[in-house]
Amino acid sequence: MNQLGLPITLDSKMLLENLVGNQQILDFINQLYFQDRSAEIYVYGETGKGKTHLLQGTISRALAKKKNGVYIDCNEPIPEHVIDFIDQLDWIGIDNINQIDSQQQHLFFELYNRAKLAEVSILVSGPTTPSSLSIMKDLKTRLGLATVFELEELNDDLTKEVLKNQMSERNLTIEPKVYEYLFKRYSRNVNILISAINLLDRTSLQSKQGITIPFVKKTLNL
């Protein structure tokens, strides 16, 4: 799924419909779509809590509703030409604001202000509250005035739901006891578990074996 000629392609699997947990944030965003109004939103949380999923899902929702939206990851330079068509947008997602280059912070500040004046909905993510970010003071102030949400910590049941969604997309199933084994012997971090699922999936296809506990032990060297 492409977005107004920008280099980043959205992941078609990252949708609001399959984002697990964080119902309060989802309700707020859904209300904006329903009421067709704009807002400035800042979400924060550690790696693996779904920030990128939320931002890409929100922009995908905009595009699906025939609105204009862009997703920008601050691990890459912000395209300067975005400012030229900011008033044509309905949504803009700025991911990983903590990674923004110091030379680009003024560009982001201008982009943010123009988007606000044009009543574009702005969704920004970072690892901490705005006040704890290592960015210019004016940006901290702007982000601190947004509606701020902390992404939820996923419990075991929600983590299982994420993993089941991953397996469902591959038309695969895993017995519940395999999940329990992974939680106990491998990790409870959803990103680490998804990487493990990817490896197990590839290896099981190559070996034509089912994903059982002995298979997991062998593949992950447990």
C-alpha cells in the first residue's frame, strides 16, 4: 500500500482491526474518523508495544476511506516536500520521534505547526513522555499539548492473541501448549516471539514438519 509517492510502503498486515489491546486509543481514533474531526495525538511505550502497528494502521485506515495520509519513520530523513502538500492531507503519522536528526527538528516543528493550522490529524510516537524526549524544547512543548496515551503492556493472553494472528495470516495453527512453552523457556517479549514464529514457520516449511514442542526445542536451541 503506497502513500502519496513517499518511499516507505505501509505493511498491509498492520491494521487497526488486528491491533491487540489499547482499546482506549483505538476508541479515540475511531471517534475522530466517525466525527470527521482532527486532533494531535502522542503515543509512547517501549519497543514491542505496537507503536508502528498503530501508526501504520491509522494511515491505512485513512487511505481505505479515500482520505490522504502519510506515514513517516524518523529513522529516515523526513521528505521536505511533505510540507508543500500538507494542506492536502487528512492524517500524518510520525513514528520514532526520538530518532529524529537534530538538523531536521526545525523541519518537523514547521510541519507540525502547518498540519495543525490545516486541521490535519497528527499522530506521533516515541518511547517516553514528551517531556523526557531529547529534542528541542519547542517540540517538547507542542507534543506535550497533544492528547497523550501510553501503550499498554500486553499480558500473556493478549500476547497469545498477537501470535495467533500471526499464525492465522500464514494459515497455520499451534497448540496452546507450544505458546506456554515459548513463554516459559524463551521469552514473553512480543517482538522476540514474532521473530521466533517467523523462524519456526520458515523451518517447518523447509523440513515439512509441524510446529511441536520438540520441533521448537530443536529449532530455537532450547
